[in-house]
Amino acid sequence: MSAPVTISIDAMGGDHAPDMVIEGVRLAHVRLPHVRYLLFGDAQRIEALLEKAPEIKGVCAVRHAEDAVSMDAKPGQVLRTGRKSSMWLAVDAVAKGEAAGVVSAGNTGALMAVSKFVLRMLPGIDRPAIAGLFPTERGETVMLDLGANVDCNANNLIEFAVMGEVFARAVLGLEQPSVGLLNVGSEDIKGNDAVKAAAAALRDTQLPIHFHGFIEGNDIGAGTVDVVVTDGFTGNIALKTAEGTVKFYSSFLRQAFQSSLLAKIGFLFAKHALNKVKTRTDPRRYNGAMFLGLNGIAVKSHGGTDAFGFANAIAVAVDLVAHGYNERIRKEFERLHPQDVPSQRAAGNG
């Protein structure tokens, strides 16, 4: 039986909070009965929802929060005035050791700012990265950064590579995951100075990283590598493009199968296969972006997700805790001495 784990929840974060959040906790409880929850937010509203879900009342503790962070709030404003918000208090519970991780579907920029301020960074890491899982032809690929860092130097990319590689080993269970740098071409001469310097350092590092080299955009879906490393500007565009493409094809198929009587009959024969595709590419299954590099576990759920997606975000946080992700990161960065990655700081900052 799994050891008890406590996860703190920003119950007021997201487009459909707190109703969606409480229902997500209920669904997560079915899969993760050993998990306990600290729910931060409007106590009256949360407790009323818990009355309708008696099966989780015993695993939930409600902490009242006076404020909630709006989806359009500026991160700087939240840092100045948001200390009584459900988001801040949920993150602070991790810093105080009351919870092993935090999950929020609230404002991404605010959550990153608050998490970085309250939890701080792990030793040896300059910047946190947002990581997420992508479905591929070979299974799943972890990609980072997905938007936390628009401008990255070579050292940042190297740190992302290490964090992503450890995640793939710890959470995905891969013995020797391959790592690739996203670039405009696979040739060594292509790319900007930061990407070239990071690639050179990763080829020379003494860390046991299986560095594949450069990959291109079409390699992401093909599953060419297990870990895709890029800056947050490129990663966020790739993520939004993939999400938009899935929605486009889903809409296109729906219209095509409704276009005629024959098409509707064809749908009946193809329904089972189409449901398999739908399940495989359902973005809710991959909901839960991880803020890697922080001195604490923080997971960002998509703001517009439903309860099923939020439950999956909770599962991501529990996985990171269960596999001791942060402790494994600490050990890897203790081995990442400056002489192991020659000149990457100079190359990236010059």
C-alpha cells in the first residue's frame, strides 16, 4: 500500500473553479486513495461542494483564503498583493512542509512567479522550466521549456536537458532516455549560438546522458527522442500549434462524418477505431505541466480543463513526489561541475 501523501490545491484557480476542482479531487481519490488534500479557497463554497461528495470529506482539509488570483492578473501585482490568495497559501503549504506538492489551474504567470518566490530554486539551477508530456508514435515524450523562459542561453538549455532526462528516468521509467535539442535543422552548423554551444557541451559532458543531437519539429510527434529541449518561446508555440492541430482535425472529422447519410453509416463502422484515436490524443490525459527546477513540487493544470483533466494533474504531482524527483535532480546537479560542461556559461551569456 502506498504511503500517505498530502497535496495542496488552489481550489479557486481555473475557469470553472471551485466546482471543477472538487470534482477533480473526487476523481483523483478513486485512483489515488492514499492521497490527502489541503484545499485553499472560499471555505463556504468548498465545504458546500464537499457535502455533495461525502466520499472525499475524510481526506480533505479546508483552509479559508480571502482572495483568489484572477486569470488576467499581472505576476508582479500578485507578488505584491496576493499573499492572502488561495494560490499563494497553497504554494506556501509546500514551503512549510505541510504538503508535498501543489496543483493549480490558475494564472500560469502568477503561479510561476509565486512558486519561484516562495519555494526558491534547487541548488545549481538558474531558472525553472515548464515541462509537459506529448503523445507520440512511440509512446510519450517530455518537452521543456513550454513557456517559462522566452530567452535562454546555453547553460539554461543544458539545465533543461538534465531536468528532462531525470524526469524521463524517474517518472516515465526509461532506463536511458534520449535527449534532443529542437533546432531549425539536424546539421551541426544550423541554429543560434546558444543552441550550438549547448549541443557541444552535452556531447562532452561526463553525465550519463544519451544525447541524440539536434531534432526538428516533425521529430516531436515521431517520438525520435524521449526528451525535447528548447527555449520557452519556441516550446510554447510548438505546444499551442499541436493543441490547435488536434482541435482542427477533430472538427474536420466531425464535419466529414456528418456530411451525408453514407458518411454517417461509415462512422458507425469506424466508431471503435476513432474512439481509440480520441483517447490516445485526448489533451486531458496529458494535463498537468510541471514546474521543474523549483525546491518543491508545483504542477499547473490547464485553466479550461474539466474534472478528468484536473485529476490527471493531481496524478502528475503525486508521481513526482513518489519518485523522489527533486532529490534525484539534486544528485544530478551535484555531479554537474563547471569542468564537465566547458565554456557553456561564456558561450550563452556572451
